[in-house]
Amino acid sequence: MAASLRDKAAIVGIGHTRYSKNSGVSDLRLAVEASAAAIADAGLAPSQIDGITTFDMDVSDGIEVARAVGCGDLTFESRVPYGGGACIGVILQAVMAVATGVANYVLVYRALNGRSGHRFSMGVSGDMITSDTVHYGWYMPSGLVTPASWVAMFTQRYFHETGLGPDALAEVAIQTRNHAVNNPNAFFHERPLSRDEYMASRMICEPLRLYDCCQESDGGAAVVVTTPERARDLAQKPAIVRAVAHASADDQEQMTSFYRPNIARIPEMELVAKQVWEMSGLGPEDIDCAVIYDAFTSIVLMQLESFGFCAPGESGAFVADGNLSVGGRLPTNTHGGQLSEAYIHGVNGIVEGVRQIRGTSLNQPQKNDHTLVTSGVGVPTSAMILGQA
């Protein structure tokens, strides 16, 4: 069953809007602009799109996006729960739809005014759903109301167990920023980050400093998924989905899971890793480059360990050796990531993963047979491996 989706789908179109702090337009406009760009990139007419999927957090109705873009009859529509954890979950939905013949061409989009509109840094107390009060009620009185505060808790424990510290976080932030410097789409284009500047930045929630935290961005990103057979007749080199998986681990809460026996690891990501290795028949040694979800620098370190690129506690040495840079063992977040390009809940990272496979990244890895793309952690999460046709 796990192998049934291997090589059954391909990403054939990518698109995005300008990334900014104040788009001046609606979320719907951003979704439509990114979607239209992805469809055009694939060499398709909007009327050929017959499936659509996005996050349940996206405020733009899929039907309205389809109508505004000019899609035809839809035979498939879905939404995937949560924020960053849904990043590859939406790809899984699209892959299943085209692999089973439910749809021929599926549009995947995410758009948000994450700076000028709803800001995640404002916390969750005002928009909490009823079921979440069961666990939020225990720690919100202590001020744990934002993603940064929750991840800071995990990071403190992770540091305690591994002996790692701020130097490891700095390496992730600096190497990621180095990629953004070359990317005109990135907010931090031509703005390198020095270690002194990193260390001098204000503390957001100990041990996370300003540059350990992703941005708040306005923008949209989208991709088009179809079968490898249909991809042969389209405009772009396809990125074949070698494996894709989505998982929720035991005793999981939304973004917290503080009551597990160990909060210094990411069991849901370990479960996803097991699935993608089994489905693809590949291992960490076969991955040439990556887009690792970087809402915070520390979760990059933890994911490197979850996927077996290094042993537990050894991610600090791995990044200190420059392995995330273009010339390193695993060029990672070559667009600048959510830390330094933009925060579009990781869909801009999917776009970059496709560029890595196409060979068109602005910081192109020398070897690009396979790339790993991951999703947000702390919630039901997902990941995929893209490969050459």
C-alpha cells in the first residue's frame, strides 16, 4: 500500500505573487494571481483544471478561486487541517486525486495577508476552537499563547538533552539568509546576516531570538499536479513525486503536545520519514538537497535528525560544517526559506523544491536527483520526495 503512490504524480506548474509586508489586495486576489501563474507555467488553460485543494486555514473559498481563475467543471475539492503541517498534506490530496483518476489536473494554493491582516504572532486566544481549550487552558494563563512560546519550550528541552545551544541556531539562520541574499523575491534580498547581528537581535522567547523566527508575510504560492503521462506533453520539466506522506503521532495536540514523555523530539515527523523512505525505496544518503520547514531555526535541527541526516544531538555539528549551504552535503532552503524569503505556510518551499529538480533555483545545488520537502511540526505533519522524470 505504501508504495502505491510512488511515481504516480508530478508537479508541472509553479507560481507565486510578490512577497511583501503589505500587499494592498485581498487574500482572494493573491490566491488567484499565484494560481493563474502556476497554470500558465504548466502550459495549461485554466479550463483544464478540474481539481483544487488548499489549507483549511485559507480564507479564500476554493470555488471562488476556481471561478476567478477560470477553471472548468471541478470533480475534486478538499482542504487539509492546520497550518504549516498541511503544507505537503495538500500535495498528498492532489496526488491521490490524479493517481486514482478522480481529477486530471489539480491546483494547490495557499494565500494569506499574514502581516497586514491576521498575524500569527498575535496569539490564539481570540480564535481558538472549542476542543482546543482542553489543552490550551492549562498553559495559556502562563502566557504560552504564540507558536514562538510553544517552540521555545521544546527547544529548551532539546538543548538540555543534546547539549546544543545558540550557536547551532545561528548557523541555520545565517546559512539560510545567505541564500536569500541572491533571491530578488526574498524580503532579505541583499541583506546578509552576520553572527554578531544575530546574537545582538532581541530575544523573542528564550532561547529564540528575532532571527530564529519566521517572518510574517503577505503573498500567495501555488502548484499544479497531474500524472507523469500527462506531464510529458506540458511546458515544463516535471518534478516526479517519488513519495508523499502525512501523519499524526500518538498523544498529539495542536502545536503543543507538552504532555508526551519526551518533548525534545518530533515523533510525527519520524513517522512521516519512515513512510517516505519506505514508499520511495530511498534513504537519507539519496537526498541531494532539501526544503526543510523553517518556521523556527530549532525545528530545522530536529528535522535533520528525524530524517536521519545525522544522529540525535549531532545536528549542531552537521550545520556547523556548512552542510546547508549550496556547496554542502545538503543544500537546504535555497530560496531563503520562511526565515528569509517569505512565510507562505511552506508552499513557497514547494515551489523552490520544484525549481531544485528543474535546475532553475537561484542557488542551484550541483546535484539534484532527489529533493526532500517537509512541512510544519508540532501538528499533524507531512513530507515528500521529488525526483527527476
